[in-house]
Amino acid sequence: MPLRNTLNAVLVNSGMMSIMSLAGGYTYICLGGRVPAEALSTQLLVPLFATLLVMQVINEMLIAGMSIVRGTDFRGNFSVYATGIELLSGIIGLLVALMYTQQDLALFGLFMLVLVLGMLVQRQYALIRQNLEGLVEERTRELEVKSEELRKQAIRDHLTGLFNRRYANEYLQKEIAHSKRQQRPFSITMLDIDHFKQINDQYLHDTGDRVLQRIAQLLESNTRESDLVARYGGEEFLLYFPDTELSGACMHCEALRKIVAQEDWTNIRSGIRTTVSIGVTQGTSAQELADLLRCADTSLYEAKHEGRNRVCCQECTD
């Protein structure tokens, strides 16, 4: 510890002890305590115990004041356990002094023996308590990490890392309701990989998985943070564009189609060429999620029917 910090600590603690001693001594005198206390008696226990209590209160107040000056939460510095130990230590000290002044050495020796044994037990209890608190904190951190992992597993697709179908449906229900209240436009897109079954059949599923992962990466890296990208099932992906009308969503999806078509798929497997078909729809504020998804699927079917590797857009009418 730097010398400057050590000196500051000495000055602060000396000041605190001085204030506590002065206030405690004044309380002792006010309650009828004799000065000097040449011999302790049971009649002096009340003012002595009151002195201890006053000193403890002043100690806690000074610590709180220092915490406030430092800008920290002073409530974190208080512990009922620590305060109880400090008060109990003061009471034991008074009892030791009382027995010593009675000059009953045998009783004093027995009391000191019991006191030492009690302190050893208390120390062992404190160690056990500290270990238990550390164990509880460690287990709590482990549970928090596992809970976060389980939460991610529940809403994420394990292969691509995108949001899964369940999360997408729950998210869209909330977003569509919000858009209805705010009268804001939004568009929904269904995207499907062309001839994906042939990729799996010709190059095996491992290659197909890598294609799915790469498509997911391209979609995520070329959409906004406010957009939703989810794997909706198999080789099908769902995209949600908030605050986006049909024309803007179609332009965005056309750009995504070109990015996929121009990708160098030979990095995954020689001879592969992958394209996507995309269906886009914009609904009205009166429509439900099921209707909007059905319209997006219809647009996707038209893109497939017209030759694939294209984008089809349509308004979703009632």
C-alpha cells in the first residue's frame, strides 16, 4: 500500500476513534458513571453498555459518511453479523474487566479459558460461513450462466445461430401489435434456398449445413440491427422489416438475392451454385400474423413458379 494511503488511513481511523471515545465518555458520565473507574461494579454496567452502544452507532455513522463522500452505496458496508460481533466483543471485554477487579483469580482464569474456546469456535464458524457464502456465490454464477445458455438454446437455431421459428412468431406478434397501435408500416419476407434438396443429395448433408450457415451469415451481415432474421424451418428463412413499406423491402430483398447469387460457393464445395427465391408482403393494420405469413408464402411460391432466383412482392389484401 502506498505511504500516502497508509497515512490517510491512520488519520481517518484516529479521528474516528477520537470522536467515538469523546462521545462515548460523555454518555458514560451523563448516565452516572464514576471517573476514574477505580473498580467496576454491576451498577456501572448500564452506563458502560450505553457507552458501547453510542460508540458503535457513531462508528456506523462515520462509515456511512465516508461512503457518501466517496460516492458509494453506504448500505453495502453494513452487516448485522459484523455489528453484533463488535458489540459482543465489547460486552465480553467489560465482563473480563469486571471479574478482574473482583480479584477472583480462579473465576477469572475459568472465564478466560471459556472465552478463548469461544473465540476459537467463533473463528471456525466465521470460516465456515465465509466458505458457504463463497460457495453460494459460485453456484449462483454457475446457475446464471446455465440459465442464459438455456435461454439462448430456447430461442436460437442450433445450426445457424439465428432466431428460431418459435421466437420469431412470438416476436412478430408483439411487433405487429405495436405497429398497429403506432400506425407504422412493416414488411414480412419468406426466403427459400433453390434446389436445396439436390445439394443434400449430391454433396451430403454436411455440405448442406455449411450452405445454411453461410446463408445465415449473409442475411445477418446485410440487414439492419432492427430487422429480424430467423430460420423458419429447413431451408426457409423469415425476415421482418419494421418501418419499411413494400417498395423498400423489395429493393432490400433484391440486393440480398444478388449477394447470395454472386457469392463464391466453391469455398464450401467445388461445383456448387446456390441461389434463393424470396417472397415479400406488406400487410394492413387489420391483419393477423397468420394471414401475413400466408401472403408471404404465396409470394414465395410465385417466385419459385416463375423460375426461382427472383423476388416477388405483393400487398396482402383481406
